[in-house]
Amino acid sequence: IPSRPEQMMVKVDELELTGKVAYVAVPLLTSQVFREAELTNSSSGALLPGPINSYLDEKFVGSGDLEALVSQGEEFALGFGVDSQLETHRRLVDRSETESWGKIHLTCEYEIGLTNYKDEAVTVLVKDRLPNVKDAEIELSGFTSSESLATDGYFVEYLKPLGMLRWSVDVPASAQRADIKALTYKYTLEYDKDMHIALPSATESNKREMKTLSSKRFTRW
């Protein structure tokens, strides 16, 4: 390494890792859709935590951090930037309240839309969440969805009990907003009429919690 005052980068290794790529949407946080790759560390050693730069087709698409050591043979996820040809949105389409025997029954229905400007169909992994009900006096029931939730063991055992929702949605090729692919879901909250509650929104606390639940250590396809 030559002596110089400026910091320089030196390549110490080059690895070819196997894995699969998906498009990931978290409309509670952003309308952008991201590329993510779930890879297997098939190298002869561990990958150390630290900053990373991501490139796609030899073009720089972003930077981030490998947050924890990745052991040999372990799976891990990396982001590869935003795909500008995909968009998402989330909106409350219906909210109704009824009162019975001193209880409020609040039913909410949400729509998640996906727009695909590509000339081919794609599959998008959509993540959302139900209200984080920690109060024993609030009961969440009646969840229904127009699309089937994920059924893999990791999601069912670890993420679903935390209120996470996850769908794998096929989005047809389209350049018209009128052809948005939409999924809907609804649920009911039951609580005492004297209680006041707030629905999940893109508040800072919800953003932090959603980011934690969507982090690489929780990512399984």
C-alpha cells in the first residue's frame, strides 16, 4: 500500500454467493419498493460486520451496514436500492364503530396498492402490521385478507405473533394507474367505551418498530 494522506480502499477478497432476489414493499413506511437479496455465506469463513456498498449491473445503488457477523453457511439479507418502476401505497378505506354492552367495536379496512411499470409481471413481498395490542382490555379479532398470508414456519412462529403481516403478491405488467394491483385486509378492535386508542400510522415510534421487525434478522421468504 503506497504512503498517502488520503484514505484508500483495498480489495482483500472477491466472493460469489448464491441466493435469491425479491422486491420488498413496506407501505406503512414508504411508497418506494426495494430490491433485497437473501444470500448464503458459502465462503470459507465468516463475514465481519461493517459498512457495505451495493452495486447492481456494475452501478452503485446504495450503501448500508452488515449489522452482525455472518457465519459460514448462514443466510443473510442485503438491500440493493429502490426500483423506480414499482410503487406502493397504503390507505384506510373504511372505519366503522358500533357500541354494545359498554364496549366499542372498531372495524378498520385497509388497502395496499402496487403499481408495476415494467413490461413483465413481478412478485412483491409486502409487509405490514396489525395494531400492537399490549393492553389486556383490548381484543383484536376478525382479521380477514383478500390475499393469503405467508405460511412458512418462521413467519407463523415468530413474526405473526408480533402482529406482522406478510404477503407474496403477483403484480401484472402495467403502466396505467387504473390497473393497480390491490390487496385489502380488515380487523376489529374491541375495548371499553371510555378508552381512547390510536390506529397504526407512520409515526416515529411505529417507524422504528416496523424497521426492527423488518430487519434482516427477521427476514425470511
